[in-house]
Amino acid sequence: MTIKQISIFVQNKQGRLAEIIDILGKNNINICALSIADTTDFGILRVIVDEPDKAEQVLKEAGLAVTITSVIAVGIDDNPGGLAKPLHILSAKSVTIEYVYAFVSKSDHKAYVIIKVDDKDKAIEALIANNVPVMKHEELNRWL
């Protein structure tokens, strides 16, 4: 019950991000969520796309450094404090969160949170046991 996330090494130079997004768009790959963390010289672009294997292929063919990582995606109510429940559940189970980013669904007014943790199996088990919906990549189109 994980989601495939594409991580792309991006040089910090004008227009580079646009070039990467163009590659995905020209290959009819839909971006559902993204996050970028940067330093002075480079950044790591993290994206959730509808076709991760195809995205990995076309980005590598373009000469980019790309990896696929398994992350957890949970659905929460899009209201103040909605994110607190899954975070408290993970904390109570001593699951370390490495990073988080989110997006809002147009279709069901839910927020979806992408969470990278140190122990995916433990995290998924705890979230499901506490009635927090954990999404599968196959359900991605339902989110849009």
C-alpha cells in the first residue's frame, strides 16, 4: 500500500525545472503532487505522477538522475487539524517521519498527504488500525 514517488536531481539554473516539467508533459504524464527541496547548487524534485515507470524512463533518457521511492499516501479531511491524527498515530508507534508534502483533491474535497517514513510496514499497519485511509498507486486517478 505504497505510492511510487519519482525523485529527480535538479541543477539550480534558470529554466531547468521548466525543462523537466516539459519532458513529463510532452510524454503525457500527469503530475498529481510535487515538492522541491533545494540547496545553493541543486535541488531534489519529488513528484507523484500517474505513470511513474514511464516517467522514470523518459527522464533517464533525457540524461537526468532519477530514482523511484516508495512513500505512503493518506487521505485526511481537508480542515484545520486534519493532519494531526495520522502524525500522532505515527509518533505513538515511534515511526520517524523523514518528510511530508500534500495536495488537495478537486473531486472529493480531501487532502492527501505524502509521507516518507523510516518503517513503511509499521506505519501502514498503525494507520490502517486507526482508520486512516492509506492509498494505493492504482487509486491515483480517483484522487484527481
